[in-house]
Amino acid sequence: MPDGKTSDALLVFTPSGRRGRFPVGTPILTAARSLGVDIDSVCGGRGICGRCQVVLSEGEFAKHGLTSRAGHLSPWSAVEERYRSKRGMKAGRRLSCTATLQGDAVIDVPADSQVHKQVVRKRAEVRAIEMNPATRLHYLEVEEPDMHKPQGDLERVQAALAAQWGIEGAAADLDVIRVLQAALRKGGFRITVAVHEDRAGPRIVAVWPDFRDRIYGLAIDVGSTTIAAHLCDLASGEVVASAGVMNPQIRFGEDLMSRVSYVLMNPGGDREMTAAVREAISDLAAEVAAEAGIAPGDILEAVFVGNPIMHHLLLGIDPSELGGAPFALAAGTAQSLRASELDLKLHPGARVYVLPCIAGHVGADTAAVALSETPYLSDEIALIVDVGTNAEILLGNRHRLLAASSPTGPAFEGAQISCGQRAAPGAIERVRIDRETLEPRFKVIGCDLWSNEPGFAQAVAGIGVTGICGSGIIEALAEMYLSGLIRADGIVDGTKGARTHRIAGEGRTFSYLLHDGDPAVRITQGDVRAIQLAKGALYAGARLLMDHLGIDRVERVTLAGAFGSHIDPVYAMVLGLIPDCDPAKVGSAGNAAGTGARIALLNTAARAEIEDVVRRIEKIETAVEPKFQEHFVGAMAIPHATAPYTELAKAVDLPPREVTAAAEAGEGGRSRRRRRGTPAA
Amino acid sequence: MPDGKTSDALLVFTPSGRRGRFPVGTPILTAARSLGVDIDSVCGGRGICGRCQVVLSEGEFAKHGLTSRAGHLSPWSAVEERYRSKRGMKAGRRLSCTATLQGDAVIDVPADSQVHKQVVRKRAEVRAIEMNPATRLHYLEVEEPDMHKPQGDLERVQAALAAQWGIEGAAADLDVIRVLQAALRKGGFRITVAVHEDRAGPRIVAVWPDFRDRIYGLAIDVGSTTIAAHLCDLASGEVVASAGVMNPQIRFGEDLMSRVSYVLMNPGGDREMTAAVREAISDLAAEVAAEAGIAPGDILEAVFVGNPIMHHLLLGIDPSELGGAPFALAAGTAQSLRASELDLKLHPGARVYVLPCIAGHVGADTAAVALSETPYLSDEIALIVDVGTNAEILLGNRHRLLAASSPTGPAFEGAQISCGQRAAPGAIERVRIDRETLEPRFKVIGCDLWSNEPGFAQAVAGIGVTGICGSGIIEALAEMYLSGLIRADGIVDGTKGARTHRIAGEGRTFSYLLHDGDPAVRITQGDVRAIQLAKGALYAGARLLMDHLGIDRVERVTLAGAFGSHIDPVYAMVLGLIPDCDPAKVGSAGNAAGTGARIALLNTAARAEIEDVVRRIEKIETAVEPKFQEHFVGAMAIPHATAPYTELAKAVDLPPREVTAAAEAGEGGRSRRRRRGTPAA
């Protein structure tokens, strides 16, 4: 910009700080573009979309060397008036495509006017999502056909896209070409196109007559039990509707392995399950669309995550190979598809992105957890566990990241537990046991009162106390251990029957009566054993990865998934589900897989990022590691036969340690060996 | 290569002339690859495919400085024996993957062992087709899954493709991923993949267990009347079967405009016609496949050409916009699709390429003609006309190329002609008239004798003489003109009735009796007028392009298409269908559109070439050019009111010129003006 000319004015944009001199009369949006300032626009500066709003900052700005006044922008225009009366505008806002520079000015671009705005996430320790969707809308004014310049309609649309939006060489779907002429003529040669951009380049995937400013995307986590969907506005990133449905594949088998068995027993069974899950997804899309007041045809993208078997069945791949060693995935790489290839009833041009799987037991859901929690950007060594029938485990930091899966079985979900049930109203989810009286109190889902508080009986009258869910069993066992009702080796201590009527003999073992009702809720010796097996497997998997990384302790632990977000991390540590860590650094990430799916939906760069991370992740197959069994045995004790849990001990009053035979033979032996390697030797 | 080592030998490849020293024991194929010598292979050097055959040239080669002996290759091996006994091998041939270097040798790579072999074309003036198909087969030996290296099957296939064939980053169709595991396990982790490569990169589109060495492609010209298909071997380029069927859209309308009218009158009519043509193409594919003894599923590619309306209907685009000004194409650019998008019953992974259209009246068929005839590579200025209901015209050379379409109407196809008929047995196709007696002789399709030769009557007894086809009417009119039976203005000269009974009055006009049978075949005044209108339009189109190019004469004329290949170019010139040119430089190209389709099928580089050419072609819309009418009027005369036809006059005895009023007013005036600009002035 030539400096010092009287017909030029100095323009400074905040928060970017970009500045330049422009001739008086230059539209603010034009100036912003020439400086590379990020301002959104769908209509391309025609005062229709209202995405490009800015605010003039009034005052003397010594650091910028200018005085910015309201009069330094052109007066409020008819275009702005029309937009405000139709759609509304906050006070002080101007349309930057219409307002022109009249003198020196400082112009603020509010977050909601930026293309690459950030979607704020709830937890402080994770990064915000930067908006960078693969599919975007562009309004076009297309040249009309002219016999003197014989050119196809598509070519003129492509020329408009290049001239008005700088998008060169966009191909078009056949479905777009089919409806293009009608859309152009209906819209008077003004159309809005949706352009999807990926490694294959830009591609027009949808077209509408005239102006249109909203399209939507779905982030879907296909779980074995539940399919959860978030419908997002692809411009703002906002979740406009969420819903979940039971995975209809449950009728073919409750858990993953029984579904694989169904395929092995019933040739073609995979196709039935594929059809079922796709239909459920289409129905779910219709449901969230209805909730948001849009049509399923307004959905232009969908991102999927899921465990390897759900991943294969969604894609229509027979999952039989995943049912046995060597657990070979058909394809672990990320897939970019058309929604129509999966028979999904979205917009005909809708695109699907499926996150990569990590290994035969570690799926795209875990890749999504990694994308959400970004251990690969962390300096700290983080352990992330997503607990389900299998526990998927990530361990590492920005230098190395390892992944494994541990066969925990369904105990954490309340299965194999005598009074176990799914987390539903009436289930006990919180437990405390008085260290002196050994009397329990508890909370059930659907009631905010503790069982010993006044009014509890009335409050739960309608719900009942029906059983105990996964988080409840963890707390019950941890409290029993802390109260001395369970020994470190997991034996329910029958001698405590002398102090409380709640301990009762059952054959040669004992149980603890948590709730004397109908049904009675007891914790049996079998229940403790089931949880010991599950938590031993979980710990052993984590410990195995720690061995591979050559570390003895982790700096941060994150529990992901529905179970992970309901259990109290301290109780999880008391029981020894996870290795010792400062309790302040143990937290839950909620539905991290769903969040990862949402990130991949809203930010196309995140797709390349997670694909690269997954390629670099070191995959450990627990089944072929002899050390896994060894760790498993040591991890059966509560919290552990040998691991010291010193950080936990600072926060919780742990019972005194008993020295067991296993400790002598196992970790103890190793720590002696290690001692020989110390500098003092 | 280190020179002079005793354990090295000198190896020279012919015809490439590439040479190098290699350790004794090096397989010839390995040496060839390291030198970049083009030798084909599907099995990657495993002695299965037999594509890599070479011949040792024996003797002293002074220019190469070596002596090449049979003993300088390793002895005939068991692998070669196995291959020969199974598939046969010409004497002297060796498998270069198996035979190893034992001493200095000259090795010839026969044409059929080269990947980029050339497919020889029949006409001398056009270039050969270099083989460079978009889809190729690659045999792979894939690593088996291993729990210690958790990796998906696709990832191991991709790794094998990179390691064994140097193809990096190949994606895979979902259909391939779905069947990949079964194919790998059925083939014992040996598979053959078909890799399609285009601008979007390499992509695995098909997979088969174990070894496979043939795939096929279809080149299809979708004409308004006939759909013609050539089935080609994608490795050799050979046409293995050809067939044609009537375009079933004929039941919706005989010609293009009546089909557009059908759509305008019957909403959804375009969808009926799309379904009809696609079904016919699938049937045609099945027919040629059966003829070649293969399955339609062995067809991996299809290339389509056709006029704009056929192009749109094939793609499922409503062609209504092409029915009226400004004749806007929905999309003129080339289309790369999956066959499944067009509902074609080929291999599920088959790809379709549709050549670009040039303008609303000048289709992908004309682009294919350009690709076959390559005027854009020529130094000479060539005129290429493809005559149908519309004549598509290309004019230019490697500096500039112009295209237009002229509305000739259906007269050249025998329609609008009183005794006209399609070119079928019984139709008169050749005509001669004795200049003295004015007696005709003729030939009919299906009989090699002239009508005045002995045995003609018996020979045509079964066929009959049923009418006159397009090429016959051209010759009849030209001979009538040369015999003085028609004047330059097209009037059938009634005064000649004095010399022959064959001239008869019909109202105020006269006709000429060509064949006195049942039916009688007459050339009426109306017939002459119909041909005059058609040829006037054709000439005017060509002349208009000559004006745009600023030239007065063309150096070469090529007649393309079925009509163009049947008419005698000299007679075409006598009638003035085409501008004056040395008759030795006027020829026919046969089915150039079909040839162009075949080139695009066999050579992927040709696709980029024709797309680039089509972008650069200057499109002239005859309907908006005032000069077109002027040229049309002048071109109604035979051969032309004013154009001199001096080259033609050297070869043919033309009747003396009559000076007409039009000549005085039109071209005459212009030639006077031009004279003023000569150096003598």
C-alpha cells in the first residue's frame, strides 16, 4: 500500500493485529482479504449471509498511531438495514462487505465472524476445536449461457468459483451435474454450492438455487450397545441436537464376540447386521434432524468412530477375522466415502469419513479418544483408558505413544455381578461404608439423597433400589477394602461377621449386605473375584505398556467412556484399576470418542493429524506378551501385590500392607534385580 | 555399474539401446528395470505371466563391442519349461525374469513384451496408439498377518504394492476392502489386484485370489441410431470383439430433436431414455464379452463418446437445454465415474471415462474424432467433417483449431429423398452415368457387380434393388451434374429429355430414372433440392471456420463417420459438400469417433491430451454468425456459385461455369476488392 497519500486511510484489524493503508471507499471485507484477515462469508460480499460482521473500536490508539471514529466507516446502508430487519444484528455491528473505509479505523473481528473460529470445550486441559470443516458453502453469481461463448453450465460455475472464491479446478459429482441446470435457472443464475475439499482436491457435492447458509454434519460413535450421534452446524461448530439409540445388532448377540459367532454360525449374518446398523443410523439422523428442525438432506457430512467390529460391520466387511488370532483388520486406514456407499439417507452428495483403527482390538473409537485427549501433544506421560468389555489403553506423550487392548470382560458394566445391572434408575451408583460401624450408605441413580438421609425411602419409592451398576460396584469394593471387609487378596473377611450382621456366610465364602430390601443387594465373594479379574486385566495392560515405554509411573491418568466418566478416579485407584498417580492428575474425559468424532467432523486438518498419529502409534498385542500374565497375577491383589501406590497413600488412608507370597516371587524379585543395577552396586 | 570387473558382463538391450554392466547371475528383467528398459510383467518376476519374454541376439556386435552367444544366458530352467508346457512359447524366447546373465549379451525386447507397446493403426497417416492403460494388473505376494505386528490386511497389501511394484499410497475401493480378506486367504496370501491410476492417484479397484493376467475395456460410441462397442484387451490393446445395437431410444424419437421434444412433452421422459440406453449398453457389454469368451465382470473400464444429447442422456442429465438457444451443456468437461454410477453391469470396480464435449452441438464424439485424427499435431491445415444429421466440423492445425456444427438435416442419411433408404442390402450405393448416352449403371449393397455386367440380375434377385442410400445419392447427383443432367443451380434439365427417355416431367419439374424396376428408383427435383440444402449447410459451416482462420483453402480434408467412409471424396467435392482441395489429400477416416474412444481407453495420457485440446478449441456457433447465411446461399450451387474448385478441375472434367447473378453480387465483388490489394495495384 502506498503510504502517506491523503486519499488512503490506515486500517488495523483486531485481534490479528494486521494492518495496512487502503484507499477511502474500500469495503472492509476487501481490505481484510488482502491482508489475510480471517473473516467468514458465504455470500461473497453481497450483504446476504451476515457472516462478515465487524465492530469499529472507537478511540485514540497510541500504539497503532491512529484515532478511530464511528464516522470513519461509511454510513449505515440500505443493505445493512435490510439484513438487520430480516435477521437481526447486535448493536455496533456492521457488515464488513458493505461498510467502507472513510478514515483511519480499528476494526474488531468478533470470534463468530471468523471462519477458523474456535469451539470452546468444557474441560480446561484440552485444546479448543478450530473450525476448518471439509465441506463449505459458497454463494455464486454465475454468468448466463451465451451462444457467442459456447461453454457448459458447469464450466461457468467452475469459473465463478475460481473468480469469486479462489477455488480452482473443482470437479463436480454427477448428482450435482444432473440438477445443476434446473438450480441455475430456478435461482436466476444465482446458486449456493457446497464444496468438499480433501486430498483429492475440491469437489462440488451439492447445489441449491439462490442463497443458502446452513449445512450440518453428524459425528457418530457406533458402540456395541449404543449408537450416539451429535448433529453439528458446520459453520459455527455448535451441537444443535444429540441423540442415542440402542444398537439393533444386539438382537444378533449381546456383546462383540457373540456377534462374530453369529456370523460364523449364520453365513450372511454380517450382511444382516450391516443392514441393521445402517438403518438405525439413518433413523437416528432423521431423529436428530427433526429435533433441530432441519431435513436429513441438510446433512452433508458424517464422521464415524467405533471399535473394530462395529467399524467392519458398518462398512459391510465380514468381521470373522477379528474373532480369532491373529485378529487381522480388513483395513485399518481411515476411509473417505460417500454416504450413499453406506446406504445412509442423508444428502445425496454427503461424504463420510471413518477414523482409522489402531489394531485388531483397538478401534477407531480409541483413535478418536486420542484425537480428543491429544496425548501425542503432551509433555507429560499420560495414560488414557477407555473401559468397556475390552479396555483400550493409550500410554505416552509427544515422543512416543503406545496402544493396547485388555480383555476386561463385562464385569465393569454390571454383568457377572450377582446384583449387577446397567446404569439405570434404581441402580446403586455411590457407596460409603463407616469404618467403625461397617454400616453402608448409598445413592441410587434417579435420586439425589444418600440412603441415610431423611426422605430417601419416599424419594426412591417409585424407582426402587434394583441392583448395583458398574460405578457402584467399584465404590462398594473400594469402601469394603478401606473398611477392612475385604483383604488385599480379595477375600471377604468372615471374621468381620463378629462386628456386623451384614457379613453372612454363603457356603465357604462370605458376602456383605449392602441393601436389605426386595431385592436385597449383596456383594458376594464371586462379585469381588469378577472385579478382580477385570481390574487385573486392565492394570496388566497399562503396566505392560509402561514396561514398553520403560517407565515406573505415569504423570496423568484419564478415564474415558461412559464407565470412566461415572467412576470416582480415587476409588478406581484404591481398587488398583489404574497405576498409582497423583489423584489430582486423575480425571475423566467423558465421551472422548464422541468428542474426537466431532473434532474430525469440524476440522479437516484433524483427520490428517489423527491418521498420522495412528500410523506412528506402537501397537502392543497383549495376547502375545508373556509379561501380561505375570502382571495380571500381581494385579489381582487390592490395590496390587507389590506396586506401592505412594501417591494414593498420601490422599487416602490405605489399610496396612500384607506381604504375600506372590509379592515375594513376583515384583519383589524384579525389584531386587533392579537394585543390582543402581550406581551404588 | 563398475566397469571391467571379470564377474560383470555387458548387457545391451534392443531396440532401446540401453546398456550396462551387471554381475553374472543377474536376472535379465532385474537388469532391464535398473536401466529403465520397458518390459511388461504382471507376476512381478515369478515366471507365471510370461509377459516378460525376450530374445537373445547371437553374433559379434562391433558397434556394441561385444560377442553375444546363447551360452551367455543361464540354461533353460524348470520355471520356463513349466510356463512353455502350459501356455506355449515361440522358439528362441526366454522369460527375462528367470534367465540370468552369464556373459556379454544383446537382448531384444519384442514389441509384445513392452508395456508401452504400440497398437498399429490401419491408416498410414495417423499415429499408432501407445499402450498406457489407466487400469493395470499386479500380482502380489502379501505378508501374512502377525499378532506381533498388528496391521490390517489392506495395509499389508499396500505395502506389497509399494515394495513389489513401486506403487505408493494406493487407496482401495470399499468393494475391494469388503472382499480382500477372503481373496487373500483363498489365494494363500497371493493375489492379483487391478490398480486404476488417474489424477486422484492410484486406487485398487479389484482383487482376485492368486494369479490373473487379463482384464478388458470397452470403447463405446453412443450414436443416436446405433451404439457401437469395441472390447479391448487392456494389456495388448487388441480388439477382441466388436458389436453394435440399435439405440433403443429410437422408440422415443427417430432423431435427436424428436427425443428432446419427447422430454419436453413427457416429464420424466429423459429418465426413461437414460434407463433404456444404459440397459442397452449393459446388454451390449454382455454380448461382446460372450463373443470373446469372457464375463462382463472381466471388464474393468469403459470409455464413452457421443453427441451432446446422447452424452447427457447417458449421464442421466435432462437434455432439454440442448433443444433450444443458447444450447447450454450441463457439463462439457470430461467425466471420470464409476460404472455403477451409470448402472452398468461390468465389474463392480469398473471405471468410466466420458470424453469432453466441445460445445452444445459438438459432442464428445467430435472430441474423439480429434483425438483419432490429431489435427492439433498437424502442420497442414486440415478440415475434418463428421457428417450426420448435424455435421460436426473441425478446422485447423497445431497452432489453432476451430470447431462448429452445421444443421445439414437427414438428407445425407437417405431421409427426405424420394427413393432414399438406409444403407442396407438392395440400396444403390455407386452410380455412373455415360456422358454420351446418359445411361446409368450402378451397384447395390450386397452385390459386387455393376448393373450393366452379366449376371447382375440373377445376383440381385434375392436382394432386389430397393432404393438409394446416402452415398448413392451423392454419386447420382454428381454424375448427373457431370453429365449435364443437372445445371449448376440444381435444376434437372428438362431439355435433356430430347436425348434420353430417362428424363421425365413431373408437374413443372423433371426427374431422372435411375432404375426401371419395382420399385422404380428416380432422382427427383425435390431430391436434388434436399441434397443442395444439406450440402450448402455443410460447406457454409466449413467456409465460416475458414473465414475465422483467415484462409481460402485447406490442405487436407478428412471425412469421418459411417457416411464419410462410404462416399467417394471426389464426388463429395464435385457436389461441393467440401471446399476445393487436392483430391489426393481428401480421404475418409472411417469410424474415427470409435477409434478416438479406443485411444482414450488404451492410453490414459490421451485423456489429458484431448481435455487440453478441447479447452483450446475455438467454438464457433453457426447460428449466430450472419456470414453463415451468406455462405449458405453461395453454396447452394453445384459445386459452388463462385468458389473456383481449381484443384478439383485438374482431376475431373467439370462442366463449363455459368455466370450467375449470385456470383456477380457475392464472391465476385469480393474478389474484385481483393485484386485491389495485389502488389501490381
